[in-house]
Amino acid sequence: MQRVVRFLALPLILCAAAGEPEVSGLKTGQRPGPYSSLVSVGKERGQSHCFICETADRPAVIVFARNLSDPLGKLVRGLDKEMADRKDAQLRAWVTFLSDDQTDFDPKVVDWSKKHSVRNVPLSVFEDVVGPPSYLLRRDADVTVMLSVKQKVVRNFAFRAGELNDEHIAAILKAVPEIAKK
């Protein structure tokens, strides 16, 4: 019996390891709803702010993250450059970190932003690891990226811990100019 259990468990382990792409956040065509988070890095530092409210119909890159990582830093640096290059399109981008303890997490976000030379992309903390309820963020999604134009999601990318890599970062950054044209 033990051998049968091991034999049956192996395909399940292999399927889980290979894994389907993560799905998290709003689907294409859905409207991002307003939410406020406390800004850690940016001109609104120390204030509760709604970036969705400020964005209106402009193109936006909405990033939710649960952890500070080097690949996320590379993505944010790329978004930072895109924002500088796409001022005419009024491109918006921000990262909302999800944490149960904003007070403890805030100085880590500030240090991380310095390490990764973040200049244009505001960083904030939403004090709940689940995230804004209307966004339907999956708990196993470490990073969720939604591209939005005219208050509608047009692209969605989601990654489990350790999945965000150079190839995925390039795909996200390649999609940004497309939304800036609309």
C-alpha cells in the first residue's frame, strides 16, 4: 500500500512543481476600484493616498507585492524609466506592498527603494496581507501586475515567490509602451 501511495503522489508533486501560471487580481476588462495605502516613498510620503483616484483615464501600471526582492527592484527600476520616457502619455505606476504591520515594514521599503534607486515610482503599504478585497489577489501570488487604460485592466501578470525573473520583467516592460499609446 505504501508503494502505491508514493506512486500516486509523484504525479501530483510534479504537477505542482511545474505549476500553471499564477492567476491573481482583476481580469481583463474589469475596472480597478479605489483603495488607499500609506505612502512610504514618493511625494505623498506619510499620507494615506489613492493612486487609482488620481490616475483617472491615464495609462497605469498597478503592482501589488508581498515581499521586497531584487527581481521586483529590477522591475520597478524599469517602470521608473518608462515613467520618465512616457511623460507625454502621463503614464502612472506605483507599487503597493501588502503587510500586516505598516509601521515595521515602512523603513524596509525606504531602504529597499534606496538600494534599487527608485525615483519616479511611488511605493506604499496597504496594511493587510490580503490586499484590497475588490482586487481578488491570491495569497500565493507574491507579485501581481495589472496594466490599465481608461479605467479598465488590459493586461495582468502574476507570480508566486521566486517566479519573477528577467524574462517576465521584460514581458511586462514590453507591454507598457502599448498601454501608453492608447
